[in-house]
Amino acid sequence: MGDPTEIFLKRKLEQKYEWIKPYSDRVVNSQKEINGFPGWYKRYIEQTTGKKITNLKVEMLFVSYKNENLFKVDSAHTLIDE
């Protein structure tokens, strides 16, 4: 899994991504940083809430809106499950 920022920039800029590639280390996370994110996020949530976090699950939900301001989950993709 790569950095979402890098994926977005490559998709948006296509061949022009090469123009910013020399500067990408300033905005794109390394694999080491990506791998360390779940542990950092657990600690951050613990410090913010004052509660011990024993497991962490982060999902990206794709939704659509229905009548009466309700929404329906069309699909879900698990980003972190530890």
C-alpha cells in the first residue's frame, strides 16, 4: 500500500508527476512512515480520549444518499485492521 497523496498526485498529474518527483519526499510518506501510522494513531487516540486502545480498525465507506437525508453504504474498504 502506498501513500494516498502519492497515488492521488500520480493519477491527477499523470506524466507531469515527473516534474514534481524531485520534491515528492517533502509531501509523500515513506513506507516506514506508512507502516508506523497505525501505532502512532492508536497512541494519538489514547492521548486524545484518555482510553486504552487495544485494537484499531479504519474503513473507507463509499455511500450514496437516499430520501429523507438518509444514506446507504455502497461498499467498504478496510484500510487498517489491527
